[in-house]
Amino acid sequence: MTIEEIVNKINETYSPLTLECQQELLSHSTLLSLKKGESLVREGQYSDKTYYIIKGAARAYYLKDGKDISDWFAFENEFISSIISFFTDKPSPHYLELLEDALLIELSRASIEKLSDKYHDFERLIRVIVTKTMLSQQERIASIQFYNAEQKYQNILAIRPDITQRVPLTDIASYLGISLETLSRIRNPKNRI
Amino acid sequence: MTIEEIVNKINETYSPLTLECQQELLSHSTLLSLKKGESLVREGQYSDKTYYIIKGAARAYYLKDGKDISDWFAFENEFISSIISFFTDKPSPHYLELLEDALLIELSRASIEKLSDKYHDFERLIRVIVTKTMLSQQERIASIQFYNAEQKYQNILAIRPDITQRVPLTDIASYLGISLETLSRIRNPKNRI
DNA sequence: CGCCGAGTTGAACTGAATCAAGAAACGTGG
DNA sequence: CCACGTTTCTTGATTCAGTTCAACTCGGCG
């Protein structure tokens, strides 16, 4: 995959950028190649970076009273960051780690601010990305409020059919707000009536 | 409250606009004065409007299998819309109604798009509003995942101490994803150990 | 081959829902 | 301004979905 193909992908998925803006975006981008299990952010750190996933998968999670609780998964052509830290400049409550070997683009808040100031179309790109994120969260909240454990699982499968191949069940369970045991029972067809 | 004061409030809470942009924003704005209980959007409607609350309070809710489930509250100096319909151009799953007599500014999607195209600073305003909304949802999801019924209630009280004066307990309960009875017991100090 | 983390299965427990009934507050018209 | 009906909230008893604890299985990897 060439750099051009990557930028095109962002253009068509989110919002188009002028060639000039694309150039400058690339000049601010850092390419990262990291292995499964490596971490991008730890709790308590100030993280002013956002990551675009070219290839691979990543996970944001909390450690709440020693319990690992997944908060977000991201895959190819998606963005991930420690959103609290990135947007509010506070220490991150999240850890960020890679679920698979990955190829990432790293962008700093300073770069994003600079590009947003200079290019209206970059400001729009950010607006579109944030809007999509907000709509995903909206869906997630609705899923939590309306559905029982099994329905929540079916829901995430509908949105991301490959999730069970790419994310450990433990992480899916904590993301759904159910215990690993319950998820295991849901998945076992013998437990059907 | 004059129109200038209202626009100033938006400028300082969200993101500043040039005078020219402010003027044009006002020319696209419709002022609405509505009574408690009136509805802005019903389920199934295509709603391409966003409302800014000058005075009063509003609520977005679902009717899921006949049950009324609150999804969002908005008060002075906040925005509310049927976000699914507004951003994805689908029929609204939400109802929107007023919890108090209210004074609102109504903006159409067409106006917002036009202003966003024309003015970089308006695009930024929208980006900032959406980002704030996203961060509230993030907090809400964390609150749902981490806390029990009582803690969720304490949480919303911390964020909005006046909510019990302005929103019926039924609506607060469904927003928190707990039953009205549980909320009532939580609020009764006799039930403390 | 044996260990270790991930997932499964079973049994007991529990926080909150549901069902049911009554009390308080609210507002509307006489 | 009061009476009455409606809505909102409270209280009690029972039930249940899902948790927790514990033991076990399986598959991959050093």
C-alpha cells in the first residue's frame, strides 16, 4: 500500500483534502510499525497523539480496581486515541495497546491544530471523524440501554462480524459490560432452549 | 437577553465567530418560543433541525416497546437535535420534547452546511460542539460501565445538581438505565445501612 | 511434553427488575 | 381557592438475569 493509497482512503472514507493539505498532512505524519501487545499509551500519561490504523487492530481500556475493561476497538482505516487526554489535555484514564501487529500513522495535537487552523478542509476532516465517533457512541449507548447480554453480543457481531477472530473474548465481554462467563454461555448453542 | 448576548454566549462557550459570520448565522436562525410539553420531533420523522436552548430544558427519548427511555437532556446554552436523523438523514428513532417553557434557536441542516462551507470558523464551531457532545457520551458510557445504580445517580447529580428540580425522576431513571423504583429507593436515606 | 493463558461449565448468590398497591403532588375547572 | 382526577413517586414482596467463585478443558508454544 502506497502513501497515496492511504491518503485516498482517508479522503474517501472521511472528507476530501486538497493536494496541498494532503502534502502538509504527510509532512506532519509519523509512520509507526509496532508488534502485537505493544502499548501506545498508559494510564496517567498525557497523550497528545492520535493514531490512524493502516493495518492491524488496537484497543483502549481502563484498569478499574485491577479489572481490565475495554472501552474501544479500532481496525484498519479507523482512528484511535486516548480521547480524554487528547481533547481535554488531562492525564489519560485509558491504556492503548495493539491487538495485532500494526502499521500506524501518528499525528500530534499540535499538528492537527496547525493543519486545522490553516486548512478549512482539514478542519472539516476532523469534524467528520469526530461526528462519526459520536454516532458510534450513540449507537453503543442505545445498545447498552435496550438490550440484554445476548442481544448486545449479537449487536456487536452485526457491526463487526470478524471481531471474535481478532479480539479475545475477555475483551469483548468487558466492552459489552458483561462477564466472560456470561459471554461464553451465550456463545454456546447448547444453552439455547 | 439580547440577540448579541446570546451570540456572545455561544462564542465564548464553544468557539468564536467573526462578526460577518455571526450576522449570517442570525439571518439563518429561527426563534421559537414554546411551552412545556410541546414536541419538536416525533419518532419516524426526518428531522434536519438543530436547536439551541436560550432558556428552558428539553429531552430526547426513545419509545422502546411502549417504554419511554430518556436519551438526552439539554438546558440553557446547550444544543439538542435528533442526532441520528440530523447527521445521517434517517428517520428519527427519538422524540424530542420540552421539559419547560422554552426559548429556542432553530437551525436547519442546510443552513449549517452552507455556513460551514462558507466560514472556516463556523465549521470549527460545529467541530467544537460535536467534540463536546462526544466527550459527554464518553463520560456517560464510563458511568454506565463502572458504576451501580446509586453511583450513577450520584454521578449525574455531580454533573447537574439541579436535575432533580427540572426533570421528572421517571426520566432520570430511564436515562440512567435503572427502574423508577430503584431510583426512589436510592434517594430515600432510610434505605442506607 | 508440560505448562500457561484463554475459554468453558456448574452452583450459589445478589443487585436490580418487576409486580402490586398506596401516598403525595400537581393542575384544572368549577 | 378548593375538590377531584391524574400523574408522579414511594414502599413492599417476589423474581430473575447476570455475577461471582471455583474447578475444569483445551490449544498453542517454548
